[in-house]
Amino acid sequence: AQTVTQSQPEMSVQEAETVTLSCTYDTSESDYYLFWYKQPPSRQMILVIRQEAYKQQNATENRFSVNFQKAAKSFSLKISDSQLGDAAMYFCAYQVWTPLVFGKGTRLSVIA
Amino acid sequence: DGGITQSPKYLFRKEGQNVTLSCEQNLNHDAMYWYRQDPGQGLRLIYYSQIVNDFQKGDIAEGYSVSREKKESFPLTVTSAQKNPTAFYLCASTPEGAGQNIQYFGAGTRLSVL
């Protein structure tokens, strides 16, 4: 079974600084999708970024970018110029033909 | 506005009682999902449905039941067999086509046991 591991239960970052959240996954598939979702205190799940495994180029969405290392099965999220509104739970997720498999999440705090 | 509506926002269950959580979407999405969220556990899949009148068990289906009589609706019943129902429940849906794998979520229902 596919598994997703987020090894950092909690992280903190100073406002305007950069932080990287880690995610590793286990799969025998060659084509799949990877996601980062954000869950702020409102608990609404929001898609941050999406990566297709067959694409070599790392996905970027404004201040959010990923470092996708397919051979290492690693999918880290970098948040640049951190803002107070970035404080949330961040979930890494994996998908092939089945529903999403989520990691346990990383709680990010942003310090003013 | 299109979206996924979960109701109620808060729900309380007495011992031995069945309760039903509502999930409605007007996005014309084919697939719908139910997840349970516990502290430190991430999201775990309860049930999902890819088409009307069909659904599959997820990783933690015991003590839960679902129906999919309409494309727009995917209610979840928490039965008395679920001995630890206190959790946050999230409903999601997925469109067909290019964005197929992106799940859109409702705002959730918090279930507590009295």
C-alpha cells in the first residue's frame, strides 16, 4: 500500500523568511500525482500545489514551490516570504488511480 | 456559487444513536469522498463513490454507511457500531477531465459524543 510520511509534526518560521516542509512517499508506480493541501484554523482544506510525476519540472504557485525528487520519492514544499496567513496545517498527499493518500500533516507557525 | 456544502457544522450523538452527515455539491462532479480527521492522524478515507448508486469502502469503513442516490448528494451515516465517532469529518468531490485528480473539500462537520 502507498504511504505518505511527513517527518516534521511542527515547524515555525519568521515572517518574510523561507521554510521547507518535507514529504516522502512509497510507491511502485511510475505515473502518479502529488499534492500539498493547506488547512488553516477554519479547517477548510485548500489546494496549494500539484505535481504530476511524469513532469520533470518542479511546480510553482506564486510563493509556493516544490522540490520533486522522483528517484528519492521526495516531495518537499518551499514557502518563500512567509506571511502570517501561511500559518496552518499542511498535508502532503499522493494519488494514482485510487483516492488521495494523506500524510499526517505538519503544523506551521509563523512568527511576526 | 458552486461548491460543496456540509451540514450541520456541529453534531452531537448520544450513545446507541445513528446520525447522518450531509454532503451536497453543485459542481457536477462525478466522484465524492468522505474522510475522517483525528488529531495527529491526518485524513483517513471512510467511503468513496465514483458514480451514482455505487460506492467503495475506504480504509476505515467499519461503523459507517453511505448512499449515492443522486449525483449531487453523498450522505454519511455514523452508526451505533462506531464506538469512537468523535472526529472532524470532511467531504470532497472530484471532477472529470483534466482536473480529475484535484479534490475539492467542504467545510467539514465536527461530531461529538454526549
